[in-house]
Amino acid sequence: MRKLISAVILLLAVNAFSGQWFAEAAPAVESRVADRAPTVSVEKGYIELTAPDGDNVRFEIFSITGQLIKSLTVKGSTVKVDLPKGFYIIKCESWTKRVMLR
């Protein structure tokens, strides 16, 4: 069990230094498909979840260990989720992303 925990911590450290844990800004190129996709962004101290106008999108927020932290449905708006600092996995019907709150 300790070896598994050590391996997970090592994996987190490597990914954190490589920059893969940060949510990236949307590209400047506009597209109709991209406008209709749900988005996630990390702000100082909270996560913003956005659903396209007229759509109901179910988001699930997991801890890095896989424990479900929060599950919510966003209805065509933006919701701010206040969470403690750490690593999270955000999942919706069309994608899964990893984020880090500082």
C-alpha cells in the first residue's frame, strides 16, 4: 500500500512540474462547436464551471484519489465552486480534465 501511495505522489509531482495540471485558456480561434462545449477554468481559490446557453450539463468533481467530492448540474450559466487547495478531476459528458487549485 505504501508503494502505491508513493507511486501516486511521484506521479503527481512529475505532472505538476510538467504543467499538465493547469487548466489552459481556450484558444483564440472561434468555432461553433467550441462555443457549445462546457468549460472549466481555475480562478484564485475556486473552480468555474460553465454550460452553454440552453444546455443542462452535469459536472462531477473528484479528488485525486477518485473520491466523488461534488456533483452538480449547471443550466446554461457559470457556477463557482469553492474548494480547498489541491488537485481535482472534473468530469462532464464530453470531457475529463485535471486541475490544481492553489
